[in-house]
Amino acid sequence: MSVSKAPDPEADWLNYRSFLKVAHHVPGRLRLKVAKGAIQKFANGEARKLEAWVESLSGIEDIRVNPMALSIVIAYDKTRIGAGEWDTFFGPDEEAARLVLKRLES
């Protein structure tokens, strides 16, 4: 018997960090490239669940996931989310990334 774990979008987003690379960033708009090996992670509606959760974060105005182009575009309120917070989130320190998410969840 297998036990399915409850969805945890925060943990998923933190796990996806290793598959994402900042392709372009101007204040208010962030474009990420998704590693080719991660495309299966976006199968079965996972991309839509992730989109919905990210859209619920404070300061996020829009997110578009394009599986065919292996890209994600996030529009955000640059007065609410500083450019440095994206650097922190995509940096090597997972605890610092978690703190950025916690702030955006409030």
C-alpha cells in the first residue's frame, strides 16, 4: 500500500530551484529557463498547481509557465519584492530561500 503525501507547494517550489536558471531579469519581470530534465516535473497538471500557488504569494502579479519553451515568466510588484530577493531565492542557501518565501506568504 502506498501512502501519498499531501501537496506542499512551498517544498515543491524550493525543490524546483535546482532546475531553474534566471534567463533575464528587469525589475518587475523575471524570466526563468527550466532544465530539460525537469519537464516531467511539470507533467500531470503540476505546472498549473505551481502557478496557482506562486500567484497567491504577496507581490506576484502574474506567472506564465510555457512547457514547450521550457520557460517561466513571473511579473511582480517591484516595490514589494526587491531584485535582491530573487538572487537570494535562486542562490545556494536553501534556508535563505525559504525565508524569502515565508515573507512572500504573509
